[in-house]
Amino acid sequence: MGRIYATPEQLTAWTGKPPPADADRLLARASEDVDDALKTALYDTDGTGMPTDPVVLAAFSDAACAQVEYQLAAGVDGTGADDRWESVTLGPLAMSGRRSGTQAPGTVDLAPRAYRALTRDGLELGVIW
């Protein structure tokens, strides 16, 4: 498992709501999204790869929380599978089409608030979209 930048308690502080039952999993996936968005970023790390600058670490934590908040609001689970359906039938319910804003494989659908968290306070982390 990779680095996880936020805890369920930090997610609660960010959203003002109790964390979902699968908060640990959602935060792990959101942290992967943060890492993917920062492929060209340069920052000091400790032996585990975590940022050592408290401002950078806070930005990563806020970005992971913002990413989870964004995914929950959009009704997605962080797997990317929700962007892939074209036709779904479940009993009498049938849906077809693709979600708007489908991301190409390998790209990150980074939440706008996550982007802001990563670029505030004068941070120059090389965020990519």
C-alpha cells in the first residue's frame, strides 16, 4: 500500500460529517490520485516518502480529503469503474450512456478543491491535470 495522506479524523474535520464506513479505503485511493497529480513535483521526504515540510504535508492531507469529498458528492467510489459503463440493466432498471467528463485511462480526475489545496500557500509542486 502506498502513502496515505489523511486520516478518517482529518476527513471528518474537512467535511464536517462523520467519515463513511470505508473512509480508510477512500483516503488510500484519494492519496493515490494526489500522487498521480504530482508526478513532476519536487519536495523533501522522509524515509517512507512522506513530505517533511508541514505546509506540504497539510496540503496533501487537505487534497486527499477534498478528493474523497468530491468523489462522494459525485457518487463515485474512486475505482474509476463508474466512468466505464455504457449500458446497465438491473431488473426493471436500465441505464445507458457514459458519465460526462470521463477521464482517459491513466489520467486523474482531480477535484478542484484538491487542486487548490496543492497550489495554495505559494506551493510550487508541479501539479498536472
